[in-house]
Amino acid sequence: MELGSDVRRVRIAFLPTPVVEMRRLSEELGGPRILVKRDDQTGLATGGNKARKLEFLIADALDQGADTVLTVGGPQSNHARQTAAAAAMYGLRSVLVLSGSDPGEWNGNLLLDDLLGAKVRWAGDTPLDEALTAAAKEEEKAGHRVYVIPLGGSTPVGATGYVVAMAELKSQLDELELQVDAGVLPTGSGGTQAGMLVGAKALGFPGQIVGISVFADRSTMVPILKELAPSTAEFLGLDVAFDDGDFVLYDDYLGQGYGVLGAPEREAIRRVARSEAILLDPVYTGRAMAGLLDLIGKGVFHAGQTVLFWHTGGTSALFEYAEGLT
């Protein structure tokens, strides 16, 4: 049985996404062989990892009779942009509760939110979870049937997308006759890493799943992963067990905070663009690649190993960060 085959999904993403080798970057570093899983190529409004989660979340929303999906994120949220796109594909309204205040000039993901027909609400000084609850009540009072998607789509339903993604990756690696020692990814709300952990356990995937936190420190994120991974496995009826060593997360690369572009991200983005013609984003993949480059420099990953970097998308946010990147 395919992982997640008993859970309804709708088709949104262009799958499978390619696995390609970063030959020039690997040679420059003199370190491990580096592969990249191109989930920036999922095709949903410039691509990204949330398309996989939304295949299951939108199906659940439709099954519940919703006419509106509501979610939260930052002003340049990839998740919010892809949620708006998935909603548009299936004739649903989208309401996005974004942190802070209207910046005035809408660029990057925020521009795409508008083009996709999303209703944008600004949380201002209100915590996002409170603003989300208030928005849901207001929409329901207006007569809408609302399906609420938490931050990043990181629920057992959403994380199922990355349980299934691990089966896709394993099939590709088997075809290429490759094994990887580690799969490295940016970790924000935790759903992608949790799903990958469940899939890896269920499939007997030998590589270590390594998160580079872009959002919060280990004391915040590891408990989230420890709760979400088992609950996702239970949701899918998978008999897998986890121990503390499964939850590998580096929080050394948080810089000045979430969404704040610093020198490490800038260098990683420019280096990968110039060596591989692959575009990373300032918030997630740029930070995670900066972490991977540092870990290679420190010998955590070394020559003789094979490391897969999971590109989670976000390219459209580059344009909002143009001044800091040039």
C-alpha cells in the first residue's frame, strides 16, 4: 500500500519533482556529494513545498463542505500564497491573516496573494493565533463555512503530504541506484520535517532527516516535532516508533530572526545561483543552505557522503528582498 493512499487528496502539485545533482557546488566545497529535491518545481503559483500539504488539506476542506479556507503567516508567507492558489483552483474563497501591518507596496508573495483573489487581513499587534480565531468567527458570522489551516499547514493531514513525498523520493533514489546519508531541509512550522520523519520510519529509509530551523530554537521546535510526527503516524495508521535521536534540528542559523536577511543567507543564495543556476529564497532555503554550507565546513558532512537538500520553494519572495540581496 502506498503511504497515505487511504487518505483523500486532490491533485495540485506537479509530481514527481526532480532530484538533481549539485556537481559544481560539491566540487567547490570539496565535501559530500550534494543532491537537491526540487520542490520549488511543484508548479502551484511559482511552486513550493506547501502544494504537497494542500493536496490533503484542500481535500479535507471540500469533504467538510467548506466554502472558505483561512490561514495565517508573515507578509511574505509562501504558505499563504500557495493556500490562496490552491483555494482558487478548487473554487474556494481564501482569507489570509498576516502578521504586522499593511506595508503599502505589495511585492513578492503579497502581490501574488492579491492576484489570486485572497482577502488579506492584517493582525497588527494581535498575536496570530488570536487574530486567526477572530477572523474565523467573523467569516462564520457572515455565513461562510470556514476551514482553518494552522500556520504552515502543519497538522497530521498536512504532514501526510511529506510522508507520501518520502515514498516518491525513495522510488527516485532506487531508480538512480543512490543512497543518501542525510536529507537536509529548512524547518519552519514543523510539518515538512515531521512528515519526512514518519515516511522515513515507515519505509526503512536509511538517511538521517536533518532540519535547519529558520523560525525558532530547539526548545520550541523539538517538542512540536515530537508531538506532530507520532500524531501523523497515528492518523495514517502506521506502526512506527520514535526516539530522541530521530529529531535532529540545528538552531544555530536563526540570525536576527525569522524573515530577516543576513550575510549568511545572502552568500548562500548567490553562491548556489552562480554555481548551479538554482534560486533559493531569503527566508527558508537560503537560511537552510547557509546552515548546510557551514556544517560541511565544520566536517559534520564530509567527502564520501551523499547529502540531499530539500528545496522547499519560495523563489517569489526574492523580489521583496532585492535591496538586501544586491
